[in-house]
Amino acid sequence: MHRTPAPDAAAMLRAAGLRVTDTRVAVIDALAGLPHSGVDALVSRLTASLPQTSRQAVHNVLTDLVVAG
């Protein structure tokens, strides 16, 4: 299932020069509801909508966001 990205998350990713993906949008959305959360909490939240999401994918997104500023 392909979900429509949240406009703010998509705009933020594009402004940072990052490709908009379902996983990146989902991580940003999860962080909005669970600020300062660990990877385990984020993965738990994401698996409801994106069950294929791995811990490594979440780590990769977080790293991409930090590097992009």
C-alpha cells in the first residue's frame, strides 16, 4: 500500500535535498508524535503502517536527517 506523504514532511525532505520515501515520511510523522524517541519506539509505531520497515531502515533515515541538517 502506498500512502500519500504528509505535505510538511515531503516539503522538509525536498528542502533538505532528500528523496521523499514512505519510510522517511513515516519516520518524520512518528517523530512528530514521539519526539526524542528511540529506534525501538519508532519501529513499533511504523510497523502498523509499514510492516516491512526494519530497525536498520529507521537508523538510515535518522542518519540521513541528521546529515541533511
